[in-house]
Amino acid sequence: MTVETSSDPVLKWMYVVMTYLCVGMVVQILVAPASWLVERSSWHQEVMLPFLRKKLFFRLVPEVILSKYQGQTLVQFTHLVPGAFWAGIIPFQLHSTWRKNHRKAHRFMGYLL
């Protein structure tokens, strides 16, 4: 049963929530707090980290989370890039209309997944 062909409002609501969570995950991985930027961006050091400290972000998530990959570039990118990719394609993989209209892309992304 797919979201678009189903008349079940619970499934549609679950799809919307799942998409929201996936977008949030991609934003957290790539934009903010973006642990991959800790050593690579002066903007991240000067603007993002003080903003997160001021907004009490680190009361919810320990600050050590941002530095856990520090100095381990290979580990950083073999963990973070696939995580962002995975979270970014899940909504497309589960959307039946997109799946029908883009069959080759759906299969390709599925193989990569």
C-alpha cells in the first residue's frame, strides 16, 4: 500500500512526518550543526558554534558530538555523506507517484541504498 493510492490519512500523515524528519536530518548533517565543518570552516567556528551555545543547543545534544570525528577525515566522510544521502532519498523512494514517473532513478537509488 502506498501513500498516494491509499485513502488512509494515517499513512499520509506518517509520510509527511517521515519526510520532515529526513529533511531535518540532512540539514543537521550538512548545514547545522554540521560536525564535518568543525575543522574546515571559520564561519562554523565563529558564527555557528557560538549561536548553538547561546541557544542552549548543547543542553539537548552534548558538544562532544560535533568533535567526535575531528581529525578523522576518512571516517567523517564515510559516515556523514552516506547518512545525508540516505536521509535525502528516502522520501523519494517511498513516494509512489515519483517512483512510477522515475523508475530508473528509483532503481538506481535503491541499488545505492
